[in-house]
Amino acid sequence: MARSQTTVSARFDTQFTTGSRGLTNARTRIVGDRTGFLADAIIALVRLATAVRAVLSRVFGRVAAVVTPLGWTAVIAVPVSLGFGYGLGILELVVAGWALLALLLIAVVYLVGRSPLQIRLALPHNRVVVGEEAEGEIVAVNPARRRSLGATVEVPVGAGIVELVVPGLGAGATDARSFAIPSARRGIVPVGPVRAVRADPVGLVRREITWPGALELVVHPVTIGIPSMSTGLIRDLEGNPTRDLSTNDVSFHALREYVPGDDRRYIHWKSSARTGTYMVRQFEETRRSHLVIALSLAAGDYADDAEFELAVSVAGSLGSRAIKDARSLTVVVGEATPQFAKRKLFAVRVLSTLSRARLLDDLAVVDRAESALAITDVARVTGEQAAGASVAFLVCGSGVTPQELRAASTKFPAGVEVVAVVCDPETTPGLRRVAGLSVLTIGYLDDLQKALARSASS
């Protein structure tokens, strides 16, 4: 029994030791398992040095955050100028050293204190059209009971920075300042976050206070109003019936003899009584229009950026009209194959058509790509996925040949009206009809109205 207790005690001591054996921490790495006054003194010095280093690191971090590269140059130049000036007896270096030191001390005064200003960024309109005036606004409020000093406010706008000067404000006062936002190009312009800057006139020191909250300005492509596209191109409940016959619809066509399987509700009893044979009504099938707009993003389909921007505007104009007419609408763009993919990616991206604004938001960010699907491949994928389409618009540039357009039109099922809109400012606008395909060539966005009207009338 005693031997068993001894074994258990030994195991317990092995598992729950209180010595430094097997311990790995900062102390053991410095002094090992040594104890005593000298080891404790070394550990105390190391802990003090660690604390001092942490404090100096925080102080240096704050100093480095406010001293500019020009300020660091001045800090280094002061002892160098004074040292060489007094050592070599050069009066000019002595004067320059003391002057730089005076500038540094004056610059520090500009950082004393903290401004109570609260600044808010706002965009009166977060969506504009290319070329329209766009502006942002900053609102400065002084919630303190004392008057605030003036401040310089910087607002990052896209790749640039807008500087605004906010004057000193009294207690509870408010000041609003507007600034222009460039909208010459389609896309999304990030605005903010706002930061207030305090700096000396020379630029030796600089302290920034940033208010969170960046905004985005969406620059839509230019669009025009076009007439309703139902007349001549689309046959639906609001237009003309199709030539397809149906046993159940709203447009009456003729009477025919009853065959097993016909719906008895459509038996015309008066005609049946006169002929002695069951006669049923036959209808012309009407169709709810489903528009498909396919925009090519392939760089090879366009000669330059002007053609591509015109194509985006055409897609936006057609889509906006369809949404206004409450048509079933699908707008797609070709996907780009990843740079290191082994195989070509056959896919399209469907843009939002919930509203005109959502569609133009998506069109604002599309761009050309070398590896994007060409218009023929876009038509192929779209024809397989867009079921029930009645009209398909293929929007591309002058880089697409007539043979490629004809090949693209064959990718859609029979009965689908295919209209190709070729954007080419160097060509006279015109309309060409090939079997199952209408080709509209436009040089300006306004030509789209005339081209659609000419296509519908013909």
C-alpha cells in the first residue's frame, strides 16, 4: 500500500510541477531557471525597457503621424546646421539652424488644442447623367459652448481631393459648403470620407481628423426617349395578334369542326345547330412581349471608346423604354473569361431590370474587356437562356461583320424578331434587312429614334 501511494504521489508531482523545469516564457528565455537577486534585477530591467519602448513607440507613432516629410527634413537639418555652423564658424549655417528651430516651435503651436467641429458629408443627388452638374455638400456644426477655430477640410473625390475652408463658428452655429464633383465619365465616383486638417503654413506638421462615412455618386449613361417599341416590332395584347392559331385566346379567327380533346366551352352552338356538326371557335394566338437586350463587352467588337459609350447609351435607352411600357425585359452582357482559365467561359450576366434607375446603375459600371464574349457567343448563350423572347436587340460596334451578325441572329429560336444595332459614328445611319435580321446602323444616339421608326414602318 505504501509503495502504491508513493507511485501515485510521484505521478502527481510529475504532472503538476511548480518548478521552472519544462517552462517556456520570457523569463526562462532570458535567465533560464536561475533565481536570486541578480536574476530578478535582470528581469526588472528588461520589463522596464519593454515598458519604456512601448511608451516611446506610442509617442513616436503620434509624432510621426503629424510630422510631414518636410518637417522631418527640418528636424534633421537643425542639429546639422548648428553643429557645422558652430564647429566651422559659418554664421549662415548658425542662422539657418536657429531659423528652422523657430519654425518647428511655431509649427507645434498650430497643433495645440482640439477643434470641436463636427462635419457631415451629403450628396443632394446620388445619381446623375454624364455631363450633368453634380455637387456634394459638407455641413460643419459647432456643438461646443465656445467658438471654434477655422479649419481646412479635405474631401477625396475619385482620384482627386477637394479642399474647403470652414471659418470659425460660434457656439451652436452651422456652416454649409458645396463642391463640384466631376461627371464627365460614366461610372461610380467615390466621395469621402471627410477629414479636417490642421497644419502650419509652411507644411512642417499636419494633423488629420477623419469622419467615417464615404458616399458614392453614380454617373449614368446618356439616354434618350424613344417611341413605344410595340408597334411593328412586337405583337402582344396591346398590339396585333400573331399568325399562330390557338384554341384558347382572345382574338377570334374562325370556326372549325370539333375534334376529340377540344375544350367544350368553346363549342359554337348556333353554328353546330345549323350544320349538324359540332363547331368550335379557333383563335389567333396573342403573346405577351418579352424583350431581350444583349450588349457586347468584347473589346474587339468596338473601334474605340466612343463606339462603346454609344452602345451603352443605346442599351440604356431601349431598356428604359421597355420598363416604362411595363414589358417583360431581360438585359444581358457577356462575361469575361478569367485571365488564367483553361477554357473559354460561355456565360452572360443579367442586369437588374426592377426599375430604370437600377438598370442604369448596372450599365454605369460595365466596361470593355479583351476576353469578354463576342456578340455571336452572347447571342448563343442568350438564345438558350431567354425563353419566350419575342424581340432580341443585339447592341455592338463597328468591329462586328455582317456575317457575324447573321450568325448571331440564327442563335435565337424561330419566330424571334432579331434587331442588331451597330454603333458606328463613321458610317451614314441606315437600315438593312436580311432574312430574319434587321440591322440598324447609327452614328449618334438621336439616330436611334429615326432608325426604330423606319424599321417599324417598313
